Amino acid sequence: MGDTSIFREIADKIKNARKAVVLTGAGISKESGIPTFRGADGLWKRFKPEELATPWAFERNPKLVWEWYAWRRGLMHDKKPNKGHYIVAKLEQIVSHFWLITQNIDGLHRLAGSKRIIELHGNIWRERCVSCSFRRENMEVPLKEIPPKCPQCGSLLRPDVVWFGEALPTDALNDAIHHSETCEIMLVIGTSAVVQPAASLPVMAKNQGAFLVEVNPESTPLTSLCDVSLKLKATEFAEELEKVL
Ligand code: NAD
Ligand code: ZN
């Protein structure tokens, strides 16, 4: 990778920060073998995620939406965290005030050892009832019952994730905004920065004076705002940063 000075600068800023935040998106899990939404391999049958990950699709055809989630769970369940997830977990050990904000629903950050995680879009391994307060973890692959029913009230269960057109969980969003506005450095890894409101978090961080680093092989709407934009895969970035931590 040649120039290590930029990685040294990032490592120093992280180590000296009172608060550091990492924001991740589907790109960090790509090298674990989980497709991103904005890639051709993200398609299932003839559907786009934007057509299935919605409350309206679930109302019209819960079985179809659950079949798609069953397919995604099948893709995810044997996948392992990669160096990208592990370096994020390591940063948490180094910085006293550290927060990971993720848009991912795959649970790989937790598997890699991260603890201070804000899951903005929920988790695909949890289900919740559409009518009552019932919630449960369900790691079963394949699912025995599609669509699954609530054991408490008999209504439909749905994946405990945030769909297009839905509000984010209030506590998670408020925490994410607070930490974005009060961090000294934010690393944005593997997000297309087009899904709101997550895409606004780096802008908030920057407006409050944070040093902004983007790690993404492609340019995004955020790139021009960043102090440093590294056109690298998450694992390549992790390898370089690891050397100087
Ligand atoms: P996205 O699919 O819109 O974009 C992924 C981004 O990752 C792109 O900008 C791409 O250039 C970049 N990328 C690709 N390979 C990379 C690599 N090896 N290293 C670093 N970056 C890489 O993802 P998003 O912005 O996170 O938003 C999409 C939504 O889809 C989110 O709401 C999320 O909940 C959901 N989603 C989650 C998963 C998951 O949990 N793994 C997978 C697909 C979609
Ligand atoms: Zn119920």
C-alpha cells in the first residue's frame, strides 16, 4: 500500500481521541461473502430489495417477504467476521469512549467481539410480533414455519429490522446522533451513504469538527466532505491500520 503515514495519522487521531465513532454499512461484510444491496448479486428472483424490504410488501404478501428473509438468513448464517470487523472490535479496546454505529443487520460485528454497538436497522436474527410486544431471537436456518406466528397472540411475526419507509428506533437514532456530534474522529466504512438518516451522521460529525475518514473502493456523496478518503476494501484498510496501531 506504500504510504503508511496516512495510516499513522489515523491511528494517532484514534488513540488520542476522547471519543471515536465508526459507522459501517453492507460493504464491510462483503468480504465475508454477504452481498450488498447495491450490487447485482444482491438480487433475489426478480425482486429488488427496495420492493421487498417495505411494510407494504409485508402487508400484501408476508409469505413472499419471509421467503426473501429466509434466503438472506441462509446466505448469512455460516458467514464469519473478516479483518474489517476485527479491527473495529480492536479499536473499541484502544479508545476509552468508542461507539460503533452500524446499518448492518447480520450480527457479524458482535461475533467479532464489538460490544458498544448501535444497530440502526435492527438485526435479522430477531423477530417481533406485529401486534403485541413479543420479541425473540431466532437463529434457526432454515425456518420451520413461514411466515412465523406469535406464540403469545397468534399474529404474524416480522423480522426485527427497519424497512424502507419506516422510522428508525428512536433510542438508537438519538444515541447515534449524540455520539456523531461529540466524536473527534469518525471512520465511515463500506456505506454508500445514500440511505437516510444514517447518511447524515458523518455530516453532523464533520459540522461539529470531527476528522472524517471514508473507506470505500467507490466514491460516495460523502467523499468530497471527508478529510481522508481511502479507496480501499475494508480488509485492506484493516491490514494497514493494524500495522501502526
Ligand atoms: P449499500 O449496499 O448501499 O452499499 C455498500 C457500499 O459498500 C458501497 O458504497 C460499496 O462501494 C461499498 N463496498 C463494497 N465492497 C466493499 C469492501 N470490500 N469494503 C468497503 N466497502 C465496500 O449498503 P449500505 O449503505 O450499508 O445500505 C444499505 C442498506 O442495506 C442498509 O440499510 C442495511 O441495513 C442493508 N443491508 C445490510 C446487509 C448486511 O447486514 N450485511 C447487507 C445488505 C444490505
Ligand atoms: Zn403477538
